Amino acid sequence: MKARRLPCTTLLLSLAVQALAQNEVLELDGKGAHVQLPGHIFDHL
């Protein structure tokens, strides 16, 4: 049974690492910096 747990654990760990690697954060300097989003970007939510 342990042989089955290892591949499953490895898969879950791999997916978690990929999710963390893709998590990007926008950092602004706080001195009048801003982000302008395209108009009507949230209309279809």
C-alpha cells in the first residue's frame, strides 16, 4: 500500500509547487503608483 501513496504524494506535491510558482504579486512602490484596469472588465462576472 505504501507504494501507491508515494506517487500520489509526489503528484500532489508537484501540483502544489506549480501553483506556488505561478502565484505572482504586483508590487507598487506606494508613491502615487496605481494600476488601471480595462473598462468593463468585470461585466460578465
